[in-house]
Amino acid sequence: MLKKKFIPHLLMSAAAVAAFVLLFALKVPEFKFLLILFVQFLFILSVRLYDYRFSSAYFAITILAFFIFVKVPVEFGLYKYINLGVYVFIGYLMYYFVRAVDEELHGNRNFIEEEEENLEVQRKRNEEAVKKSQALKEQTLVWHLLSNMLNKSMSLSDFREITVFFTQQTGKLFPGAAVFFSLRDASQGPAFATYETSLKEPDLRDKIFDNVDDGVHASQTPFFVEDIATEIHHRVALDRNMLGPISFASLMVVPVTINESFAGVLKCYHPHKARYQNTDLRLLQYVGEMIGIQLLNSLLVRETERLARTDGITGLFVQYYFVEKVREEIYRCQNSGSTFSLLVIDIDKFKLFNDNFGHLAGDLVLVRTADIIRASIRTSDFPSRYGGDEFFLILPETDQAGAESLAERIRIRIFEETRDLKLGETVIDRNVTVSVGVKQYEKSDGEWKEFVAKVDDLMYKAKTTGRNKVVGPSHG
């Protein structure tokens, strides 16, 4: 307020000084009287500006001017004293009026200042509330993304699909980050067989040669680095030039476990320093935990499927999957002109093993026979245990001659490699022999039941004609 009135008061003070100088210089009483009236005007103007301190000064100057400088003729004396009396009375009224108004304004100013302080406090509270609301919105959005991520991942069962999905989703969860997920190959020790990245350049996945994975594998501890270039960290040895135009400044890493066993590493690199905080690290840990859960589910699904399609004793496919496979091969042959062959292998006098050496010995014979069959065939061939002591072997793209040759090799290996089988301290002192029926599929063989029955008949022919032999259609 005082700053706003500074210039008017400065001008009025200059005018008052000039009036005093003129009171000394002028000789005509009427002019002096006019100057005193001018000083009175300054007083009234100061009153109008609601400043009683300046008003008091101008009022005192006017009274002083009357008694010191004004000497008017007698004919003006009455007017002079009447003017002085009226002036004093008006000055008295206006002085206290201005003072009362100023005190009221001062009180209002204090009230306004208090209200402004209250408004400032409310403004700060509102800003804090807005920040909290924004933080809650962001947190809600994050949890919504995590929930969607979990729901979408529930339908995934393949390891490759799971790693790609979570790598891409983590990239969306942390915008601007380069996300890498490495899945350990347990069969190769500390090596990491699978690398997925959210970067668009696929060749970059093979250019991460830091020791972060090994460090996390050793410590099993999540961490983040605010500045890779300056922070000394025993778990980080990252070459910033290895990615060409891409440079990383901050890093966040969490281990991924499957059933409490170390399985891999999830990493987020960012080009800006101090990008990650404890809340971000915790969020990445949630993602890592979800990856571990989904990978464990995938393993359980695989194991369930394996148990459902494989025999518990021999590890070969069970009858149900054999039927599906032979149907598929017959359909392919009928529509494309290709071919396949089927072997029916039956262990000779299998009951004697159970009767003479016990059922565990019978299981050992089944396992050893299955191992020899599995070791003798190609990866494209399909071995199965059809039931009891009978094995079926589907040979895609194999003609009659090739099938009979393989059957003979299997028969010989079983005979030669099953001498003196040991079950604990017990020695099974008889060789295992098999009777084999073999036939190439022809369109005239009809559907799978007819075809399997024909091959089964050939196997029984091998049994009735001396056992330990291979019989095909040409032997008929």
C-alpha cells in the first residue's frame, strides 16, 4: 500500500516545499493567502489518500504558516481567522475520520492477510491431495496392468510364449526401458540358453555381455543401479559401448525362481540416470514372481501331459496316443501317397519272468526292452507300449524292406543285450527274445483297426512258428 502512494506523496511534498519557498519570496498578502489555501488543499488531498501521518504533517504546516508568514491588512483579518477556525475544525474532524478509516482498513488488511494465509494452506493441501490422487491413479493403473498381465498369461503354457509375453509386457510397464529376460538352461550349468528383449533390434539380444546374470545367480538378490557410469557395484560390469548407438545409464534387476529354484534373470535398462526407485524394483519383483509361477505351471502342464501320454514303466507312448498317431499316418498316406510301416513286438514267454523272478523282474525286462527299442529308432519314429508285454512301433516314410531290416536289428539287440540281467542280487539267467510282425501300409489295408489286426496276426505267426523271429507278409 505504501509503495503505491510513494509517488503521490513525493509530488505533494515537493509542492509543499515550493509553497513554503514562495511564502518567503512573495510580498503580496493575497498571494500568500492563496498559497496557504493550496497547502490546505494538500492536506485535504492527503486525507483523501487515507494517510493520517501525512495529513497531520500538512495540517501542522498550514497552522504554522498562518502564524509565522501571514500578515494581512485589517480588512482581511476577519476572513483569515474565520478561515483558520473553520480549517482547524475541519482538520480535527477529518483527521480522526481518516484515522478511524485507516484503523478499520488496517484491521481489514490483517483479516485479508489471515485469509490469504488460510487460502495458501488450503492450496497446499489441495496440491498434496491432487498428488496423492494422481499417485493412487497411477498405482491403480499399474495394478490393473499387472492384473491383465496375469490373466492373459494364464492361457500360456509354452516356455517360449511365456518369456516373450512377459518381456513385452514389462516393456509396456516401464516405458522407455530395454527389457531383457534370460532363462537358464539347467542342463548347462550357469549358462543362459534363452534371451528375450523388448528392443526392436533382435540382434541386440546377443550383445549383452555383462556379468549381471552371473551376479544375480550367485546372490539371488534384486537390486537397481542409479548410474552405471559412476556407481561402483560388484554385480555390474557393463560395457556402455557394446550396443552401439544405445547407451544405458540406470539398471534394475530381479531373479526369477521356479519353485524356489533359480531359473533366470529379468533386467530393465534405461538411458536416463536415477530412473528406478524401490517402488519400481518391487513392481519388477511382482512381474518376476508371476513369470516364475507361469513357468512352474507350464512345467506342471508338461509333466501332466507327459504322464498322460507315456507309460509309467517304460516311458513309451501309451495306447491312446498310438491310436491317434496311426490314424494320422493312415490319413496322410491315403491323401498324399506317402507310406509308413508298423512293427508289433511281443516279448516271448513274458509270464515266465514274472513267475520265476517276480514282477519286479518283469518290469525290468519291459524297461530294458523299451530302452533298446528307443535307442534303435529315429526321432521321427513313434514307439508305444500297447499293453502288457506288447510294443507297437510306427515308422513314417519307411517301406517294407526298411521296416523288416530295423525289426531284425531290434530283435538281435534285445537278445544280445539282455543276457544276465541283474535285479539287485538276483541274476535273470535267460535271454529276452521277441516275436515281431511287420507290414508296410497299403491303401487296401483300410482303417487303423484292420491294419493293426493284420500286423498283429503276423506277430502271432512269428510266435507260432518258433518265436524270436521277424515275420512280414512275404513270409506267408
